[in-house]
Amino acid sequence: MATSATKIAEEERIEAVAAIEKKAEIFATLIRGSRHFIAFTGAGISTSAGIPDFRGPEGAWTLRAQGRQRTGKTVCTLQAIPTSSHMALVELQKRGLLKYLISQNCDGLHRKSGIASNKISELHGNSNRESCKECGKEYIRDFRAVASYEKTVRDHRTGRKCARCGGVLHDSIVNFGEALPAEPLELARQHARKADLCLVLGSSLTVSPANGIPEIPGRRNGAKLAICNLQSTPLDDLSDVRVFSKTDDLMVRVMDKLDIPISPFVLRRRLAVTSEGEEGKSQLKVSGVDEDGTPATFLQSVRLEGCRRVLRTEPFIFSFRDIRDTLDAGTDFKIELQFMGHYGEPNLEAVYSCRNRETLYLLDYDPKTGEWTTRKESDFAPGGDPESVIDLTEDTVLSNELSDMAV
């Protein structure tokens, strides 16, 4: 907890390169032979992304204990790029080696990096995730979906309503003194009990009850525990492999030993476009979705060529008096998307054909090049081509009548 931080932080240690290299080889061998490998991450995995830790010499709790303000530059979590360690875990999960991930971090970088939503327990929440207490619907936002806590730290209402049932949305952050979410905690414990290998990355392992998760395999015969952190932890005596290094320095070497390349971070967005028409009314809906179908907020505005209106708030729905015949004919619509722009994403045009009625687009943005790569991930209409490429340069002209029909 924050109140347990000392004014003088424990000195950080970094082993010699040769020692880290040797331990990376040992750990790579353990991964190859594991049946149920899990990882447990803390703030140290995100420090190379510019996000401060908590108990290091310049950690948030350390500075608070010293009564100091941070003077160095930090990166907003919305603009932070997942680290080599984040991306290494994604690659290990894709290849079926990493079975489950447990994290204490609230920065949202694991989900942004590409970790599957059903293979992670975010024990302390996610600052980009909020949910409805009435129907359980979750929303991933491209902004900090955190309550103001003006009345009390127990009041998690964000001020927004559920688009499905109208219920009140709550943030997912776990404040000090609050219980961890029951389902993610139980899933974490289940995987810990099954694990024959557990890797701790960048955690001091001092915050309970989360710190009890790695202890489960650490105390079980036949299971192995590896810890990578710059400071000591209460579970060091239980560890089979103990590495004092930055998490990136270890994971880059581990992946090299495994001969698995670490893919660079790509901001992946999924866009669903649907159309429907009935007597006297037709609609075109544009919405962001997460990889599990959860609504995701990442659009700032949507413009439809031929319509005067620019939609700037969700849901992005264009309503028409009656263009049912147009929809049935399979008219192509040119849609201009404006993003939140945390990574400087430029606007993007997508061409949507009404003949498919419901189409999911995969939009990949490379922050290094500033370029989008796009394709149709899935056409829900019978016979659709799931791998067809969106032609963003196609000169599709909508009927001039569309502007007059838009409500």
C-alpha cells in the first residue's frame, strides 16, 4: 500500500550482462518444457514506456513518502507504447506457450498490446475500462474511464450510462482497502494452482492479496517460480530463477533463446459498420468494437460523404427517411473516421458496401511510420470474403439525394 512505502527506497540492482544472459537461457529452457506457464506483472514492466513505478527511488509512493513532487518527464498512459516485455508476452500467448497473464497494472497496456481479454486477470482494474452494474456490459475507452471520486473513493460511477440497458457505468479501478474483483481473482488463483511455471515481471510482490498468486506455484513441489525485478521481493527465497534486471533486458534475451521474434507494437482497431432499412426508415451505424465484441471508444467523429452532418458523439448512427431501395441495391458509402489521436493517427476513409449489411474492419496503425493498414476482417453476409482488402483510394461517389434524405 502507499502508506507502507519508505522514504528511502531500497537500492535497485542490475546484474552483469553475462549473468542475465545465462539466466535467460535457463528460463527459456523452462518455458520449452512447461505445460502451464503463467506470468504475473507489476509496474516495472511499464517503466520503459515512460510510466513511473511505485516503490523505486523515483516511484510514486516513494515520492509521496518523501513529500516530493515528480520533476522528470512522464508519459500519459493513453500515449504510452507497450514495451518489449509487453509484446514478448503477446508472442508467447499467440504460440500457446503462455497460458494466462495476471497483472496488477491499471495502465491498460496489456490489453492494448494484444493480450486476449479472456486470458488475463487485471486484478487492480484498467483505467480504460468501465462496465454496467445492471447488465454486465463492458466498455473499452480511448480515454481515462475513471470516476472523479468527488464524494468518496468508494463511488465508482463514471457519469456515463450503458448503451444497452441504460444502467449506470462504473470504473474498474480497485482503490486501497477495496476487495479485488471476485471473478478475475478466482481465475488467477485457478491458473496459479495449475501452473508448473510462473514468471514475475516488475513487481515488488508487497501488495496483498495479489502477491499471494505467485506464491501458490512457488510453494508447490514440481512447479518453478522465476522473478525479475530491480529490488528484492518477499518471495525471493521461493524462486528457482532470480534475476535482478530490467524486464526488457531479460525478455529480449529469453525470446532470442526461444528463437521467437518480438513483433513491434501496432495499434489495432476494429470497426463495425451495419445498415438496415425498413418502411420509412433506414440507418447506417458505425461503431468501434474490442476483440471480444465489447464496444470500444476510439472515434472522435464520423463523417459520411453526401451528408452534411458530422457525428461527434456515440452512438454514431446516420438515419435516413427512406433509402431502403438504396440499401437493397448495395450502394457503397464512403466513411471518414477521425480518431482520438493519442498516437497522432491521421483520419481514415473506409468504403462500405450495403450489400453486406454488416461488416467488420481491421484497422492497424503503426505509430513509427504514421500509416494505416486496413482490411475487412469478416463479412457477416453469406459468401463474404473474410480477407478482402479495403480500397481506401477508390473514388466512390454517393447519390446527391443522400444529403437531402439524411435526418
